Amino acid sequence: MIHEILLSNQFIFVVALLLITSVIVTKFSTRLGVPSLVLFIFVGMLTGSDGLNIFYFDNASVAQLIGVIALVIILFEGGLNTEWKTIKPILPSALSLATIGVIVTALVLAVAAKFILDITWLQGLLIGSIVGSTDAAAVFAVLKDKNIKGNLKSTLEAESGSNDPMAMFLTLSVIQLMTQEQSGVVSLIWTFFWQMGIGLLFGLIVGKLGSFSLNRINLDSGGLYLLYALAFAFLAYSVTSLVDASGLLAVYITALIIGNSDLAYRHSIMRFNEGFSWMAQIIMFLILGLFVFPSQLFQWQYVFNGLLISAILIFIARPAAVFFILMKSQYNVKEKCFLSWAGLRGAVPIVLAIFPMLADVKDSQVMFNMVFFVVLTSTLVQGSTITYLAAKLGLEGEAREKPAHSLELISMGKTNSEMIEYDVTEKNIINGKSLEELAFPDSALVNAIIRDGEVVTPNGQTVIKEDDVLYILVSRKHKKQLISALKAEA
């Protein structure tokens, strides 16, 4: 018994060191211009059986489970931070890239894999399907805080958040064709519409239910709202998956609805999910790194073939999909080139590459090694050059300096009060008025004003100016009335 307790303590100690190392790695990745997820994978590979031999891990089922759970958390965080008004104008283009674009990419890669690897057409199509989609974890992580032109950043985020269901559908369909002869084209078409349609429907239902419930329920501690919000992500995925529909699509739609709702404890929920998403990414990529055996991966045939397929993916397959889908869109040639280059691959293809192993598909380990190498090189080359390419093509967005300020609230418990943060614009009717002139509800109290990065202590004679950030404490029953007064225009 004492031996087992000692082993458990040693395991916890090593996990703590891995997490600390991985967090520190993110700091160096920014300076080196390398996506942090690549470094997480290297940390996992270093500590695995082919490295320092601290951990031995080869359980495909556990790796797949951890990967899916992490993807739910990452997609939910990405959807919460996606503003509907920014993706609405580009939604047709993003959805086209997320569906038809994935198919085009998969077909081009299938042809390449067939002749480069000397495999069957179905095996080639399986590899193409696995790496056919861009990756939400990679795109959200690499583009976060990057100064990229707004419509391009929104297109990439919307595409990566919504194309995982298509990649999973194609992957599972090809595996079904390889393992069950009775599967037919009509059956696959019906499965596609069922998965996407039900995924969309359940995402809408759970999203509406979540936003309504979060605003109506009165919990004893503000911290419980954070867990309550995340629970709806897992509810959306599990309920949808139980009826053989797209759980990942349901999660993203749920997050979009909740994130764009008038939400109680919004900032706390956002910050919690951002941190939890980082932890999910770290754990997922560490596990995937442990799952890889470098002595098998970095063999000459894998390196050479992987580089060939990566080059075809980066320079032929992805550009072909982007230029074909967006040939009649509002994007110019430079923007299409950037969208082609920024189609990052990451965790999703690696997680999908585990599915053939679980289904006992022939040569599944070879496919996994190939997919892993393709993803690694694609992410390393493209992810580290996105900002440079945007600058060279003149596609950087307008620089916006935000004042460095924060206001943390202690849990309000059962007070039914909320702190509202509001940015004053030139058109607001409150612009230029003193606080005592404002038609705010009686329960509303302006606690602080942030002006030019400094905190202004308000009083009745304090005049509100453009670009001020107001922090207002208000009871929930008067919240809508306050927001209406804030948004009124002169």
C-alpha cells in the first residue's frame, strides 16, 4: 500500500512539473515565433518512452477520450469569444470553406497519398479526410492577440470552429466503407445531413437553454456560474453524440449563442474558460506527444513522404480549396493567399488519426505516424510565419491600444447584483454629460471610470467622455433598463 501511495505522489509531482514546464514554454514560444502547441508536443515526446522514459503511454482509447474532451473545451472557449456581428458578413465564405473546402482538400491529398505511399484509394482518402480540416485549437491559439485584418481573422476562426464536424464525418465514413461493405452512398448522404442538421438544432436548443438558465438561476457563489456554463458545452456534445449527430458542431453553436447573449458574470466566465482552454490544450498535446514514438516517426521513409505530403497540403491542396471556393467572393488575391497559408493543422487531425487504430484498420499505425508528421511540419512552418506574411501582404489590422486595467469582483452570492463594463462611444447620448444628468435606474451606481489607462473616482459632477470605460453596479432586474440607457444615441 505504501508503495502505491509513493507511486501516486511521484506521478502527481511529475504532472505538476510538466504543467509548469508547459506554461513556461508558452512564454518562449512567443519570443521564438513558434506555436506553443508544437512545443507542448515536444515536451510530451521528450518525457515519453523514447525520450527520458518518464512515462510509457500507448493507450489509443484514453488518448482519444482526452483529445475529444479537450476539443470540447477549446471549441467552447473559441465560440464564446466569437462575436456574431464579426462573423455574420463572412459566414457564407467560412461555411463553404468548412464543408466543400474540406472535401476538396481531402480529395487532392487522397490522390497524393495514393501515389506517394503506394496505398489503396480508400487509405489515401482516409489520410486526406483526417488532415483535410483546419484546427480550432491551432488557429485560436496562433491568431489570438495577432494584429490581422478583421475579416480574415474572423473567416479563419469561423472556418476552424465549424469544419471539425466535416472532417470527423469524412473520417468515420471512410472507416465505415473500409470495414463494412454494406455502407452505400445514399446512406452516407443521409448520415451527413442528419449529423449536421441535428448538431445545429441541438446546439441552438442547448445554447438558448444555457443563456436563459445562466441569467435566471441564483447560485450561492459566483464561481458556480463558471462551472455551470461549461456544463452546457459537455451537455451539447454528449446529447448530440448519443443520437449519432455532430457533437462538435453542437458545442460551437452552443458557445456562439451563449457568448453573444446578455450574460450574467460574462467576464468571469470568459476568463475561466480561457484558462481552462489553455490547460486542455496543454494536457491534450502532452498526451499526444507521449503517444508518439520518435524512433518510429523519424524514419527516413516517414520524413521524406511526410515532407512531400506536407508540401502538397500547403502549396497545392489548401490553396486549391481556397481559390476554388472563394473565386467569386469579396476577397482579393492577397487575402486568398493569406487564407491559404493560415489553414493550420493541429490536434484534430491527430485525434482523428487515432480512430483507425480503434477500428483496427490495416496500417493504422503507419497512417498515424504520417498524419502526425504532416501536422507537425505544417503547423511549425505555417504557424510561425503567419504574422510575417500578414505584414508582407499588407493585411495587418488597425492597431488598437487597450488600457491595461482590470476590475475583479468578489462573488456577490445572493445579492442579485451585477457589475457592467461599458465602453463609451462618440454617438452615445451619455457622452459629454455629467453623472447626475444621466437617466440611469435608481439601483445603478457608477463605481469607477477608466480614462486613458487611469482610474477616475466618479462623483455627481464627473463628465463622461468618449472612450471612457464605465463600471456600473446594478441590480439584475434593472439591467436591461440600464443597458438601454447606455446604448441610446444622441
